[in-house]
Amino acid sequence: MNIALAEQHSFPLGDVFNFLQAATVQPILEQAALDSPIFATRWRWDANRALALLRFQNGKKVPPQIQRMRSDDLLASVFPDAAACFENIQGDRQIPDHPLVGEVMKDVLTEAMDIEGLKALLTGWPMGVFVA
């Protein structure tokens, strides 16, 4: 069986198991997570939980769209590459050593995904063999 993305990009299905290795899968998933909505969602959630964003101001609830804009502004100030245009970034984005960014990445990889389970799967199974 082959997977065909286009005529020049087809490959045997068994080759999929050679694309990822346990030692290198985490940085790949981190870069992929930065482009997914799960990162932005977890960022807002963790920023609110860390009290980095106000939910109430002057006795009134801050509207969700304003919270979202403030969350985006906070992300751009802490992690400029996350908000930058892809045309301006070469290679992988460097994830800053910031407590909030670290917490978001931990949440994304361990709660939304199962990075340890994926590493165990990639380590434990012989490459090219799929057991259902």
C-alpha cells in the first residue's frame, strides 16, 4: 500500500514508521504545536491561570475578544517568533526559556498530546511493524 500526496510525493505506507524517532520527536512536535490552535488555546488558558491577564477590570468582566487580544499581545512580547510572519523566520523557532511558555509547552505535550506514550511507542516497536 502507498500513500500518495502527489505523483512526486508518494511512498510506501511502511516508511511512515521511519519518519519519527523517539530521540527527535519532541522538538518536531513542539514546532508543529506552535502552528496549531492548541498552542494559542493553551496559552490563553495558562496566562489566565497564572494571573498574567485580567479577567475583571474596574469591577466589570473583560470581554473575551479583549482578553484574546491581550493574550496575543502578551505572547508577542514574551515569544516574538510565535507571532512573527513565517517569511521572516528561517529554520525552527527558538522557544524562549520563559516560565509561562514552558508551562504551555508542557501542557500541550503532556495533556493535549501524550509525548511519553509516543516515545514509548516509537522505542518499543520494531520499525516497519504495526500491531493493531
